[in-house]
Amino acid sequence: KQEHIVMLPYMAQGHLIPFLALAKQIAQRFPTFTITIATTPLNVRYLAAALSKTSTPPPPQTSQIHFSDLPFNSSDHGLPPNTENAEALPLNLVVNLFHSSASLEPAFRRLIRDITAADAAPPLCIISDVFMGWATKVAESFFTVNVTFSTGGAYGTAAYMSMWQHLPHRRANSSDYFTLPGFPESSSPFHITQLHRFLRNADGTDSWSRFFQPTIANSLNSFGWLCATAAEIEPLGLTVLTDYTKRPVWCIGPLLPNGLLARKPSRVIGKHTGREPGVSPEKCIEWLDSKPENSVLYISFGSQNTISPSQMMALALGLEDCNHPFIWAIRPPTGFNSRGEFKPEWLPDGFEERMARADRGMVVHGWAPQLEILSHRSTAAFLSHCGWNSIGESLSQGVPMIGWPLAAEQGYNAKLLVEEMGVCVEMTRGVESSISREEVRRVIETVMGGGSKAVEMREKAGGIGEMIRAALTEEDGRKGSSLKAMDDFVADLLSHRDDELMRAAMDFCSY
């Protein structure tokens, strides 16, 4: 039967791309469904480009995915002109973007009204980002349901919500450790350095708290939760998130390109984001082909993050001190325009030239073809900000990680990777920490040096990779857990809608 699902992502690349991946997964499994993704005009343009570029020729299900513009004027919210997502936005303005998302509600209501009129029925559901909590009230007013989609993992999502709702760090002991409501007492405590500074400074009356606390409360009123993880890899996180939300949680991830799940991934997997990398996948692969198996360190801090000038210098010096080849996707450090020109003074004098001459390092300015790098046999480890999308891509290939969490829930993701999964060693935390070249070298050697710790981490990462692959594949009639969860999610929506229609009919007949 024809059904219509409407999606409302938050305006940041780490949220937009998972929503697009979710739309493609629903369209693939339910060929009669129509999916409309509603967001601001520039983000619509970005997603449409990503949809058209990620596969050639486009698969049939892309015709089921539509986009709808929600008018937005960034200047009305104290944001630079034509700013419609968090990329390259200074941290002090990110909170403005969060608050500005509420201005999309009137246009979104008109969209739902128009869809309801055209289809002679409301959408089957509205899938909204956890940061777009007002969508629960929109769904209710149109007699449909809202489902919250967390683009992060279960553990990190539960921790992030509990942190903002309870601000437990304000009661931390003298050693800055504290327990987190919703997490079992038997689990290790959290530390204040795992919190972004805006959360560390929050007191419930600040502008960050005034956004997150009501937004999370609204999202907790949704019909259920979709989570971009696999149930097998996060047993504790799934238990905590289910208990915390008191709602059904469908683990339908990680949301990865099909090319990344193949037993022997294709050499060029293709664009995942629609963006042009700073170096071609072919050139990157050629360089990796010249390196021994499990020898290369890949470094990237994601689409929104970078490190401080002093940290960048220490990282470069530490890389030069140790003898492991590396690929570093680099952008200007904090305090400078992340889209601006990269200045040589931010790295040791002659660093790039020496690394290139010795064929020891490839410095990529801007984007790197991350999927091709992580799936290559030469890649041994990933130094990452611990964003959930990067974690899924790395672990799906059995690549262990070096953690350098910088923002959002990344500190809790790193805690999960280190303590629950055993696939990560933390380098440091945040952009305010001090780190030496000696510490950089020590951590890299721990993960890359071939000692027992490195072997153990790679074995555990490989095991998690197998779990992810099993959760996302269907073979010989056996449906992986994430695929089954997707089918169960749609079946539960349809059953709920039928129950509501039956209840309405019985109420009508009773008159």
C-alpha cells in the first residue's frame, strides 16, 4: 500500500546524511512508500546533490525520496548570511542555530497540512531529529505519530540526554567524577573532562540549557525511537536508552553504504556525502597500495571539528617522531576560518614537504575519501573525534581507534569505545587540553606498534565489524537484526494506525 513518511533532520551534516541514509533504507525495503525530507533550502540542495552523486546510475528507490524547502533567514537569528547548517559555524554561534530551528515549525505545519490534503490522510509518521522535539506536537495535531531518530549510538544518546536534563556534573566530587542518572551504579563514573565546555558551564538558565532541556523533554514524548546502531554492539547502551525513554527503541544501524558491507569492499566505494574530497579516491588508493598491510594511521576530526594550533603542532611533531605512515585530513585550527586558506605556520617548518618526500605521510586539505581509506587493507587505525558516523565506518571495517573527542556526545562515545568495547585508546579530550609530542607518539605506538594491546584491539574491532555486517545483511532467509528492526518498526506503525482507526470507528458507532 502507498504510505507517506515525512522526515525532519537537524541542520548539520552529521545529522543530514544519516537521515538521507535512513530514507534510502526505508525506500529500498518498502518500494511503495514515499519519503519527504523537509529542511532549509541550502540543505535541500546539499541532500539532493548527495542523493544524485552517491550512486551511478541512481537506484530505483531514489525516485521515492522527495525534498521540501522550509524557508529560513539566518540573519533573523544572529547568524551569518546564508548559514543554514553547523558546518564552519563558530562554536559561540552554534547555540543560535539550535534555537533557530523552532522557526521552521509554521512552514513544516503547512507541509504536513498539504500532504494530508493531497493524500486524503496524514503521513504514516513524522521521523524527527532528537533536536527537533517540537515535531511531536505537530504530529499530534495532525493525528499521526512522531518517531525520534537519534543519529548517534544508544550509549551516547542516553548519556547526552541525561547530562542535559540532570546536569549531574554540578554535583561532581572533588576528583571531578560523577554518576549519571539512568546508568547502572555498577558502570564506571563519568568525568567532567568528557563534557563539552558549554555543558560544563551550564546551570539550567543559560541559552544552551534553555534549548536542550525542553527539546529533549518533547522528544521523550514521541511514539518511539530509531537509533543508528546495531543491538549486538551496544547491549548496555540499548538497555539504558530503552529504560530512559520508556519507549520502543528500534536499532536500525549503523547506516552505512552497501559498498562498505561487502566482504571485499570495492576499491572506490563512491561519494557518501556528495562533497568533493581534497584528493581523489584513486590517488589515495594508489598511495595506500604502496604501504604494508595494517601500517597506516588515518586522521580526521569530522565535518565540524578541528583542534587548537598548539595541539596541531604537537600532533605533527609526534607523527614525525614515530615511523608510521599516515593520511591526515586537515583544516585550519580553532580560532580561524575552517574554510579559509591553510597557513604553513600551523605545522612544523617543512613538515608537509618532508613527509611527502619520504613518502611517509599524505596531508589532505579538506575532505578525504574516508570510506576508501578505512576499507583499505593498509589502514591500521583511525585517530578520530569519535563522531558516531565515523565510528560505524571504522568498526565496520575492523579498524580500531584513537580517540580525541571534541564536542557533542563524542566524549561518551569514546568512553563506550574504551570501556565497553575495548577498541580505542584516548589521546586527549577537547581543544583546551595540553598534549606533548611524546604523548602523541606513545599513544600511536600503543595502537600501531604491534604489541599485545594493539593485537587485542584489532581482534575486538574485527569481531564488532562482523556483528555490524551480520546485523545489516540478509542471507538464506536470515534477516540481520537491524533489518528486522526496520521491518518491525514499520509493522508497529501500521498496527498502531489500524488500532487508532478501529478505535475511532467504534467511538463513532457508539454514538
